[in-house]
Amino acid sequence: MMKGTLLVNLGSPESPEPKDVKKYLGEFLMDERVIDVPLWARTLLVKGIILNTRPKTSAKAYKKIWWENGSPLIVLSEQLQEKVQEQLEFPVALAMRYGSMTIKKGLQELVDKGCDEVFLIPLYPQFAMATTETILVLAEEIRSEFFPQLKIESLKPFYNNPDYISVLANSIKEDLKDKEYEHLLFSYHGIPERHIRKSDITKSHCKIDGSCCETASKAHEFCYRHQCKEVTRLVGEYLKLEPDTYSTSFQSRLGFDPWLQPYTDRTIERLGKKGVKTMAIATPAFVSDCLETLEEIAMEGEEIFHEVGGKDFTTIPCLNANEAWVALLAKWIKEWSKATVEV
């Protein structure tokens, strides 16, 4: 039996041109796990409103961060895949949930190389409907239709894995070793509050109040808010940070429904107005730098901070192709390979 691994990240437009951005946004926002309203309402909202207004604005943002060799997210994901492949004897492929580097193409690449067992790794530390779940659901649909002989197992969210926390914390420590900061902000991609309630397997625990994320529950297995807060807590403990020197926030909200709070932009503004002159910001919902980290945080976030009196604003890179991160992924893949052999 031949084994293989498929790394799956979010995806990117083919180019920063409005037509390509529109095509990408159309696929992304029409996903029922991203905008989880009835099809007629989603179609009206996305195709009737958003795709007629947002592509030009988003294209300008993409142009600010686009590299000569392509989308940063794609380039960095490819670097990660290549480095992980160097540490393994069996194939490692790369796919994106949205865009031309489809999951179907990734699985086909592995099947063409003789693989009949695949370890699927969603490149998200935390579980969310709009990230991990949509990847797993689509992968199973594709497997069932096109590769019924293929066996797929997936990596569970690794937000509280001690080795991951060590790698993340040490990468933050390394980036900040020669920098001074008064506050370290952990900014995670936001999601609507209703996604938290929909993912609550107990149907009663997640109240999104001041205590539910800190109260033990089976719901935490699928609670994005809890998992984000845990990453912050665990990294804070690992780095021995003083309680008042770091916090959690959520970025990238869309529409008028309640999203997870506090919001990153308002938190940056509040800290600056409070008198904080130096701050650093990490984005642990992502493993690869992308539009949300390179433009929304590193550019827009810094601008907000300076407008309210802040001085030094440090954006901490994602793990990207960090050697320790590469080694950890390879370790997990090897452990999966040995476990399946033993079974």
C-alpha cells in the first residue's frame, strides 16, 4: 500500500486583477459554510451585491501584497510543501480549497503516483466551519465520486498540541528578541457568532459570554473561539508573559451580523489611544502569510496605530516554511504512517 499526504490551504486568485479576484470571491463566498444562509439569500447577497462592488477594492489590496512570483499564500505554501517533501520518502502534494489548485487535482496527483492512503492536513490550527470543515466535507465528496478506492484520514485541529505551541511560541520569541513592545496582540480571523453556536455539539454550551470558553465542555472540540483563546493562553504561559501585556482579538469581519469580538482594528485603536507606543501582533489562525496578514494587519493595522499616536508596530510573520514547523509536520506525517502500518 502506498501512502501520501495532501496539505490544503485556503487559496488565492490567479492574479490581483479584478476579474480573477471576482472569480475567486465568487467561489469562496458561495460556499455554504462560509456564508451559511439559504441558497437564494446567499446568491442575492454574493452575486447581486458583493461581486458587483467588492472585487475592485479587494484587487487593490491584493496588488499591494502581490509578489513577482505570485500570490504570497501560494508561494509560501509551495515552499512549505517542498520542504516537508524533503523529509519524507512518500509523496506530499499541495491543494487549495478555492481557486485552480483544487483538492481534486491534489488527490489525483497522489493517486497517479500510486497512493491509496492519504493523510489530509488542513493547514489551520483551529477548527471552524469555514476552514477545516469545508475542506473535509469537500474532500469526502470528491473521494466518494472520483476516488472510491482511496482511504483518507485527516489531521485533527492542533491548536493545543504541545509541540505546535512550542514551535509557534519560539517563532514569536525569535522574531521579538531584538524588539521592544508594550503589548502583544494575538489576532485571529473572525467568524460570525452563529458559526460558534452551529458548531456546538451540545447545543447548549456556547453562549459566547465571559465564561463558556473557560468552562470544560465537549463543545470545545469544535469551538473556534475557545481554540483561539487557548492558543493565546498557552503561548502566553510558554513565554511567561505578564497578564496585562497580551490579549486576543478577531479581524476581517464582513456584513452586519455579530462577529467574534473584540475586533482587531478597534483593539489596535484602543491600545494606541490608551498610550501604548510600541506593540507587536501575531496571527496564529494562519500558518502562511496572506492578504489578511500582509495587508489588513501589516499595512492597515499599522496605519490605524500611527493615527492614534502609536510609534512602533511589529507584525510577526506566520510560521510559513519555518524549519521547526516543517519538522513538526513531517513528524506528524511519519507518526500517521507508522500508526496505519501497525493497524
